[in-house]
Amino acid sequence: MNTTVWVPAPTGEERGVRGIGLFVRSDAEHLSHLVKLIDGGDLRVEVARRVPLAELPALHADADAGVLPSGKVVVTPGA
């Protein structure tokens, strides 16, 4: 899944993986439900990379170039 729908969701056709763009409603009840799914093992979020906020421009450049890793990228506030 890709929540930044202006960037194409990466796919892995050779692995049978289909990428999609997805919008979610970001309210506390919905987010709590997602946490329960993750905690229960029913939803898995693969974090491929963690990037400090200061490197956000480079992350966007990677996205534009189509070279983001498979999985989610987490942007952290510090180094």
C-alpha cells in the first residue's frame, strides 16, 4: 500500500506483489483499530527505512526517481 498516491505504489510482479494507492480516515477510533490489527498479527507493516526529517528532500527525490525500497519509510523527528 502507498498512502502518497501522487507517487506510484511499488510493485513486485516477480513476487506476486501488487501495489495500490490508499487513503484512510485518520481519526482516533480508526487508528486504534489499525493498532489492534497490527498487534494481533492481522496487519503487517514492513518498515524498510527510517529517515531523519532533515533528509526529507532526499527522500522525495528518491520517490520521484522511483528508487524507494519496498516497504514503508518512517520519517523521524531527530537524527
